[in-house]
Amino acid sequence: GGYFPHIISRPILVDILSKLIPAHKILYSKKILSCKQDNEGVIISCSDNSSYQADIVIGADGAYSGVRQNLYKQLMAQGRLPKGDGTILPFNSTCLVGQTRPLDPEVFPHLKDNHTWFETIIGESNPYAWITFTTKSNTICWMVLQHLDEESSKESDTFRNTEWGPEAAEAMCKQVKDLPVPRNNMTLGDLIENTPKELISKVMLEEKLFDTWYGGRIALIGDGAVSAMQDAVTLANCIYELPEHPTTKDISMVFKEYQNERYPLAKTAYDTSHRLASVVGQRWYNHLLRAVMKYLPKSVFTRSLQVMYSYRPQVSFLPPVQDHGMTPPAPQPSLARARARAFRSAEDAQPV
């Protein structure tokens, strides 16, 4: 708390992480076909005929997670999967995102400013809302949201798998290239032309919060970038509490503690995301909501930010980050347990 927010692009984040993790511990292009678990461990089988054995498996592979599908299949066979978790993922919008290559500040003068320009445009006669923001590396990140009505949502659902490919992204680029951006009488097409194709993606935005996050030796962490990081911190703290040779029961217990800590916060984030989607929607009540928001006192937004920024989890096994925030951090049970355990260990180590 108390630090300025920073924008880090995914390629830079991946580069940072890859430098901190030994190369032999990272395997690329692995598609999981099955996860079989018993009291001794988990065996993963991949599409390239390779297999791996582990004590635990953590699925961080997105909304269409192969790990989650395998876990849910096992739980369903055992009659332990809630009905809601077995239904198809609903969605009502698609999203096109990209990041330009470094641009010339003389052509894009607002890149010279020390602060980030974060601008949102809501279409009046089209189903789009689009966002642009600048970065310190003289790039512009852009995103286009397409709001789907019931009919177009069903149509997109029919082609759910094909909507992930590069052809789908290219087709949507052509649809939105003439949308204006706030600077220099330019359009999204100008930004798209300056964006490498490998940095353009089209995804479907699902709206669902699963109730089942673990089973036996398998657990899941959220597919949203920030949510996944916070999940990972809490889960790491819980795993750190395991004994040297944990049983399946021990592992399930810490997975339960992880979900108990994170689920209410994930639910809050989900609800917040749903409300934000209402702000940029295109139906009549979305227009009414935007009109009402103009008259809300600043304290309403300040309170929302305080709630959002109060949750700033830390890992228990690294030196704590100094907190300069004016808003006290929200309780973090996994961190409190770890500190209490460390205190007891220090006391036990004292000579009698």
C-alpha cells in the first residue's frame, strides 16, 4: 500500500518471471489430456505422449482449463460436483486487445506526458466500448469490448472454439478500425496498423464464479491476471504450512483454507466487474446508470477504491514489503498463521 500503480505488459512480465525461474523448471507447449490422482500423488498425461508425476497439481490455465475439466469430471463421477459448476460458461461480450510497438512521441504527442492517459469511449450507435492508455515505453495499449445481445451471444457460442484463432482477431480488427480515438484525429485502425499481430488477441469474457476450487491433490487459481496473482500468494502461504511428507488429507485441508480465504474476495471482484460492465453497456438502463453516476459524490468512488486497495496480500516466506498506505491492509489469515507459527518456532528455539 502507498505505492503508485504500475502498468506492466504481459511480455515484460513473462520475461521477468522467466529470468527468476530456472529454465529446466519451465516446459512449453504442453497440453494436458488427463490428471489421475490417488493417495500417492498425481500423474499428468500430455498430448505429446509425455507424462509427469507430482504431489500436487495447480491449474492456472484459464477459463477453459484442462486441469479444471479433468478435476470436475472426477468429482462428477463421485457425485461431489455442484450442479452449477457443471453448466456451460455464459458470456455476453467479446474483447479485442493489443499493444502497439514503441511509437514516435512527435506523432503521438501525449506520449510525452509523465502520467498515463487512460481514456474510455462508449459508442452511441454501435455495440462497442473501447479503451486506450499510454505506457512509459511509448506504446499504447488498446481494448475493444463488443456487447452481445441474446441472439449474437448464441451465435458466438456456436463458434466458441474458432473465436480464439488469429482469423477471428483479424476479422474483428476490420470491424472496429474506423472507431475514433481521442487523440490527433486518429482511429483504432491507426493503432492496429502499429501493433504486431502477435500482440493482438480476441477473447470471450465469461461471467461465472465457480464454487469448486479443489479436489484431493488438485487445486485451481483464477484466470484473471490480478486475481490469479493474489490466489497464488495465498495458496503459496497455505502450501508452506504443509508438513514435510503431507498426506492427501493434509493437502486437501490447506486447499480448503486457501478457498475459504480467497473465495469471498473473488466474489467481491466478480461483483465489481459485473457492475463495471453495466457502466459501459448499451441497453437503456446502462445509459440511465451513467447519467446517475455523474451526480454521485466523490466519497462513493473513494470508498470503492479503499475496499479494492485494502487487500494487498504478501507471501509469508519472504521479507515483508513495507506498507505506506493510508488505508490499513485487510486481514490475511494465511499470513497471520505463518507469522504465529514463526513466532512459536522462535520461542521453541530459545534455550531454557
